Amino acid sequence: MKIKIETSDAPKATGPFSQAVIDGNMIFTSGQVYLTKEGKLVEGSIEEQTHQVMKNLKAVLEASGATFKDVVKTTIYVTDMSLYGKINEVYGSYLSEPFPARETVCVKQLPLGAKLEISMVAIKTVS
């Protein structure tokens, strides 16, 4: 049974999608760009923008009953691969061994003109 996840600590889902969905013990987050929870794109460096994406994902995971330690798969979308090193440095500061499996995909465009979007899959520990 699918369970919709919503939290006011991350940007509201404004289309036909959920911030995350839990099915069994699997958590699937929607892609997050660097919107504040009020819905404004963060201006500034790609490092600041990446921190915002990770804060959004942390809030969605926490609302799902999980943390970054539960993440098994990540997809990063970026519009400019020259930003990869800076994004990777910030991304890596939120995670620890064993790191999730991941791919990074360079795309032409992202929603709202963002340069970065990240989604995650986590396994919720059942106690």
C-alpha cells in the first residue's frame, strides 16, 4: 500500500506528485531542487544550492521515518558537469559509508531553471 508523505519543512509538491511515497519499507523521494520551504529558489553558489537540496531531502526523509543512513540509491541531475566536483563535495558531507549507489546525469534543463536536482530511494528500518 502506498503512503503519501508531506512535510511543511520542504517545498510543497505543486503538481501531480508527492514529496515522497512509502511502499512497504521502501521510500521514494521526488527530485528536489534548491527551493526553500517557502518556494523560492536559493540564489548564490552551487554549494549553497546543494546544501538547500540536501536540507529538503533530509526533511522529506525524516517525515518518512528515515535518515540519510537509510538511503540506498541516489540520482543527481545537473545541467553543467563542470559543477560536479562542488556538488559532490557538499553531497558527500551529508552521507557516510557505505555510500548509496548513485548516478549523475547531465541534462539540458531542469524545472524552474535550476542547475541541480537530486532524488533518493531509502529502505525504512522496521522495528
